Amino acid sequence: MQFKDLEWKDVTSNNVIVCSHCEINLCGVIKMEFRINHEPEEDNYYLYVFGKGSLRRLQPERYGSVESAKNAAYRIYSNEMARIKKAVDCLLVT
């Protein structure tokens, strides 16, 4: 299932993305937030996920590039949207 592309707001310094942020708000009911921060000492990117239930991550996930972190965020977003769609479909059938 394909959902819309995430719209990222990147902050760059010396041609390196140091921070990236994306928020999704569905009808004011469901809110998802993704943050990617660059750790220059380790040269890694940390993905933070905020939301309710299974979406929320207590610990950030580490990635080697901002693109891989954004791809992981999209997978998390797609899984959550598929779960929501399945729940709505069940409600409509009953």
C-alpha cells in the first residue's frame, strides 16, 4: 500500500543535514512526528518517533545516513497508516 510522501523540513550546516523534522496530523485526531538529528562525533543519524501507542519509540534508532533514517520513518508511517486503515475498514463493515 502506498501512502503520500512525507514532507521533511531540513536544517543544513556546511552542506550537511544536521536536523530534519516531519509532522503528520490527520484530522486533529492522529498525530505522528519524526525527528532526525545528526551526531557529528559518530557521524550517525538518530531517528526519534513521537506519537501514541505502538508508534512511540522510547529510544532513538541509529542510521548511517539521513536517507536511510527517512526511509525507516516512511516504513513506520506506512505500517501505522495500514493499521489505521484496517481498523477503519473493520468498523465500516460492522
